[in-house]
Amino acid sequence: MIHALTAESARAAEERAVAERDVTIAELMERAGAAVAREIERRSSHGPVAIVCGHGNNGGDGWVAARELLTAGREVMVFAPADPETMSGEAGEAARAAVEAGVSLTELGDRSLAPDELGGYPVVVDALFGVGFSGAVRPPFATWIAAINASAGFVVSVDVPSGVDASTGATGEHAVRADLTVTFSAPKVGSILYPGAGHVGELHVVDIGIPREYCGAPGDPEVWDSGEYRSLLPRPAPDAHKNTRGRVLIVAGSGAFPGAAALAAMGAQRMGAGYVTVAVPESVVPVLQSKLTSAIVMGLPENPSQTLASKVTDAVVDIAQEFDAVVLGPGMTVAHGAVHVARALVGALDVPLVVDADGLNALVDTVDTVIGRDAPTIITPHPGELARLLGTTPAAVQADRLTYGRELSGARLACVLKGAHTLVSGRGRQVVTLAGNPGLATAGTGDVLAGMAGALLAQGLEPFEASVLSAYLHARAGDHASAALTTLSVVAEDVPGHLPAAIRELDSTI
């Protein structure tokens, strides 16, 4: 596991290395620039290189890369805002060393870059802002970014694409769209959270000599490796039977959305649950029976709208005692009776619980009900659902997923904030899932995820661990589905079928 760094934590790691490891900022700059040059040589070994440098240390990294590339025999042109003789600090030293070595310079001052000014370079390096950037891009740098984006060259960003807030992933009107981002020591938060992540291209992390233990602190966003996910996989005992592998009750569905319950059941079964029962409005039973051959389908009293009737609450509470986990909400709708059932069950159930979709929508204005639960709980909102629960807007949630993602989380409450690079929060920790693709952006895939999370709760995982593993495997199943079927053609029913491939790549012995 590594921590993703904010601008503040990246600076803290650098300062600690300087204070404790007998290294200077200039030496770190040399290593960073040399790493950028190596990656350029590895990917594009011929032709001239344009490097657009800013005033600060990110520009200094660019100047070092320019000198290294020149030494390797490449033609290099640096576009910079000032004469190196007027620059101060380590960046000024790097700039003067590069010019003395023979690197060519186009001094831009405050002038704009024309859209076609970088068009003749097969490689264009963005070394403008780095981790220190936030807010709006000021003139003339907006035109410099536009010229980088307009170039036909392979665009390499240094540490983080210019115009992306390294701490949040927020972008304004102007931000570089890189083909490759060479980042140092650890990913920056803004490079793995959208919209910033959409500007990164390939993210390549290089070691410049800052120890991993300096990079981040408890509570900072985490990026896990395959071994950490593998360690959480349930492993059925040799003498296991269906009642020891997790019993899951899914309370879901309606006449309008019967498929949601089926998809949740499929997710739970493929995630290893030994016994799955689906409780739906009684008129929906035949639909579910036609879709599910190895899950039990139970009919419950309903309203004329084919939604669950209020009076089912006590019966479901009694039935739930026979199960290891309950999944509540997919396809229930927000009809009056269904809302009453969802609210009552969240407060009354004392078994592990996953609340998804309309189960969450039912909790608007009563969010304390889920916060106050003693039993293990997972909520799986998309940004719109979380915004409704917290009384804000989806745009606000997307602009600061880390802050909003942790709002409804705790020691035994995990929040799975769905979307590109799903974010899991719980127990004071946050994990960003880097797997997944737009093929999962289709109706019903969230229902599959809810069932998977329920199955992992039923098999004994704590909410945070169950959430992290289900989010990752769900995303990887989506990757396998898209590889087989194309991103355009994936539907929710495909995801459970590709879940075994995702599990097998973690551990082929299961």
C-alpha cells in the first residue's frame, strides 16, 4: 500500500528527506529531471523535444530533463518565462546549467504561445506548475497550456499535469492533457481522482530517493497493491457447506425494477455466498424465478404499485435473524410503503447490512438512522445519492470526493462512493480504486456491487475490508467484461460472469 499525496504531504515528504536523509532539493531535482528524461528516451528515442517550463521547481525539473536529453543526443528547445540569469533558487541553478550545456531557449516573458507553436515537436514536456498549483490558470499560461494540448506530439507532464489541483483533482478551464505523467515518490491525489485523473494519461511513479514511509500519513488516501486485496479473499474451508459460506438476504425490487434484485443476487452468488434469498413484492416473484435458478425467491405483501407494503417490516426483521447479512434497496423505488420499509429496517436490523440505491434515497432527512447503527454497515451511494443524503449537490461531491466520502463513515460504517475510481471510506481510512472503465457506467452495475459487498459481509469481513475488496473486484470484472465485449457493449448482467476472472487473477488457488 502507498499513500497518494496532497500538495502539503508531498512538500512534507520532501522537507523530511532533506532534514533527515542528507539530501538537498537540488539533488532531488536532478533525480526527478533525469527520471523524466529516461522515460522520454524509453518511449520516444528520436526527434526534437520541446519543454515548457514554469518559474518554480517543476520548471527546474524540466530544465534538468532538457540537459539530460541534450547529453543523450536529442535536440531540445525550452520555452520559459524568464532569462535563467534572473531566476533564483534551485530552479535557477538548473536552468543556468542547462543553458551552459547548450540547451536552446525561447524566452517567452509574458507573451502568449500560438496554438501551432509546438506543432513541430514529436515530444512536448509540460513542466509548468507541478504540485503547488491551485485555483485558475492566469494569463499568459492559459495559452501555453492550449498550445501544449494543440500539439500533435507525445505530451509528458512532470509530476502532475499543469492546471490540475494536486490535492483534489479539480481542474478549471485550462489543464494539460498528458499522454504520460511522470510523478515522483507516490501518486498525487489529483492524479487519481477525477476530473484530474482524466488528464494524466499513463501514470508512472519513479523513486527519487524519498523513503516510502515519509510519503503520507495515516488517514491520507491509500492505493493498494494486488497482495493487499488478495489477503482479504474468503477461502472456503475443505468441509464448507452452503450455510457456512455466508447467508445473504436481499430485500429489493419492484414491479418497475425487478432486475435490480436479480443483479444483486447474481453479485452475491458470484462473490461466494453459499445461500442467497431474494425478498421481493409478491407479484414480482415469477420474474425473479425466471432469472435466478439457484437463489431462493420469497414474495412479500405489496401495494397496488407493486412495491413493498409497510407491514412487511416486522416479518423481514424476523427472517433476517437467519442470515449473516442483508442487502437493502436495489430497485425498491421511493413509493411511500417502500420508503417506510427501508427506514424501519435500517433502524431495526441488528445484522450486517448493505444499503444501496433506493434504500439510501429513503434515508434523506433521516441519515442519523444509518449513522447510529451498531451492527456492521456499508452504504454504496453514487454522487447524486450522497449529495441528497448530505444536503448538497452532486457537483460539490465530485469536486471534493475525499471530504464528502468520509462524511458518512466510521468504525463500523463504510461508504463506497461509486464512480470512476471508486472511493472507499471507513475507520478513518480511504482507499481509491484505480481499476475500472466506462463500461461499468450502465444501469444495474451498482446492484451487482451491492450484492458482492453483502456476500463479503456474510463471509465475515468487516465493512471497510468488504467494501474495498468488492469495489476492486467489481471494477476488475468490468475491465474483463470490456476486454471481451468492448466498453460500449457491456451491460450489468455481464459483470457477475466476469467476476471469476477478476478473482482468479488475484489468487488462482481459490
